[in-house]
Amino acid sequence: MNGILHKTPKVALFLATTEKAGRDKFQGILRYVRLHTPWNIHLVENRMGEQQLVDLHAWGVSGVIVARMPESIRFMARVGVPTVVMDSPALYAKCVPHTSFVTSDSEAVGRAGAEAFLRQGFSRFAYVGDAHEWDWSTLRCRAFKERLARAGFGCEEYGPLTERERRDWTLDQKRLVRWLQGLPRPTAILAAHDGRARQVLETCQLAELSVPGDIALLGVDNDEVLCENTTPTLSSIQPDFELAGYEAARLLEQLMRRTVRTPQTFSYGVKRVVVRESSRYAHAVDSRLLRGLEFIRLNACATISVPDIARHMGVSRRMAELLFRRHVEHSILEEIQQVRLARLKTFLLETDLPIGQISAQCGYQTEMHAKRVFKKATGMTMRRFRCGAPSAG
């Protein structure tokens, strides 16, 4: 009888949660299961030492969801149960026919990157694709260039790579240095994903190119582990991975209940563009300002003063203040306060350290001073913020 399950489905998830995309997709799957139906889930992540689910039939599998694990094909191809593939259809379509797909709208990603840069007033653009030139990377590039062309702008493209360059980052980087040095300045670059953007950032430093002064940089995936731990921090487009997981689970449920019999395809788009330092001030090409911003980012939680920053910028205190007011529209002290406050929030959310210790580590002279500043800026106490309670306002 269609639509009726006689026992709890056993679902195998081939999904790496070591990257943000995988974690968000997993959260989306779990949200669907919590809201709609119980499943017995076995998660395969291909971690070192992980036991494999070699015989899916013996386990009693009812359905499979797989994301970017082409090596899992040998387990999937012979089981003949409902299967949903998330992303990279080119890897699976031939080997696993009659499969349903939940895929990223790569063209929407490319358009989002172009629109983010256009809103900031850039006029020179480039794209750095994935080293292996996957179909989704090519689609992102095409949509990025088409959106820019409609606005009257061209776009440089890095690549294609030789087979040796694809295998060897050292060779690829040598070529990338020359290409970056030949670009006009400033140029706004969209990279195919955050890992590639981080490679571009590293190469800019090697080529003595300022980010964001000479090169503005935007990645894709918004993987906080990568984006928050670069200097400068990395701006990124965040696809709606959680929706992807939710829709994959919904589709698999329909296939297992046999309310849907033919292969289906669902596309998910962009959730947001997260602007960080790698693109935020790129239109402000004054290298003195950029030196000041970098100095504050590195030392905001130490005992630094306006004269320290002006000295590092190589200008008078008055000129330093003028540069900040002109380009970032607030004072040097306000910039220090913003960076300290951001660190304070991170400590509150990601650690269980005492508030007094956090205050000291974030550069505040006393815990009371930190509490006053935090309450004024956010409208709530640090304790309430840590507990996740919404603001009264």
C-alpha cells in the first residue's frame, strides 16, 4: 500500500561532516526526521579507522543519501533501494541510474558573487575556478561573467590547469602568482569555494599583493573554520545547505513510501553572503589605512592606543583619524572596540571560560568595564547572550 511504512526505515548517509557543507546538510536531514518521521540512521563519514557499512543488504537498508563520496558507488550501485544524491550529479548519473538529485544552483551562486561585488562599486573582476574544473565550478564562473556582462563589465578567468598543475599545488601556485600580479588593481575575485579562496589569499601574500587593497576576495561555502582563521578573514557566499539536507530527506521519504516513483531533481540556492575583511574595504586602496586595520585585528586585545596605530600606519595621529573617518566612517577607538566586542562574543559562545577571564583576554581593564560596554552595544548582559536569549529590544 503506497504511503504506508510497516517498519522504521534504515537509512545510510554517506556524508562527511568534517566540512561545514556536510554538517549543515546533516542538520537539515535531522530536522526533517525530528519533524516528520523516525529513521534509524547510519552515518558513513570515511574517517580514519571508521568501520564500513560494506553489506547494505545485510544491514537491511531502506534508503541511501550520499553527498560527494564517489567511492561509495561500489556500495550503492548493487542495492537497488531509493537513493538521493546531494550535489555533483556528474559523479553518479552514469554509475547509479534512476537516482534522484538535490543539487546546488551553481548559477545562483555565481550571480550572488557578482551582485555582492557590484553593490560595493568594483569595476574589475576575475574568477578562480576549482583546480579540477568540476561542472559546478564552470557554471558558477559562467553565471558570474554573464551577470557582470549585463552590468557592462568584463571578467578575467584563471586556468585551465595542466594535469601536473592539478596534482601539484606548488606548480599551480607559481602560475597563480604570475596571473595575480598581472591583474589591474583593485580586482574583485570570486573563488570557486573557500578552500580555493584560501589558496588565492596565501598566494597574494606570497606575491606581496594586499588583500583587500589590491585584491578583493570572496569564497563559497562560508566554512567558518577556514573563513574566520585567515588574515584577513575571508568573505564567503553561503549556499542553503541545511535546506538541501531537509529536501533530500523529504525526497527520500517519498521514495521509500512509494508516493513518488520517478527520479526527481531539486535545486537549492544561496542563503546569504557573509562579508568579512577580505572584501569589506577593498575599495579603500590607501595602504596606510589597511596597515592600521591589520594592526588592530592582530593587537586589539592587547594594550594598544591611537598613537600606536598611527605610528604603525606611518602618519600623524590626526591623519590616521581622518583616514578611518573617511573610509570606514568611524574612529580608531571605535574600530578597536568593534574588534574586541566580536572576540568577546566568540569567547562567550564557544567557550565556558568565566566572564572575568574572557574580559581580560579581550583587552578590557576590568570585568565591570567589559559588562558596561557589552550591555550598551547589544542591549543584553553577557550572561544572557551566552545563554542565547533574545534581546529585549
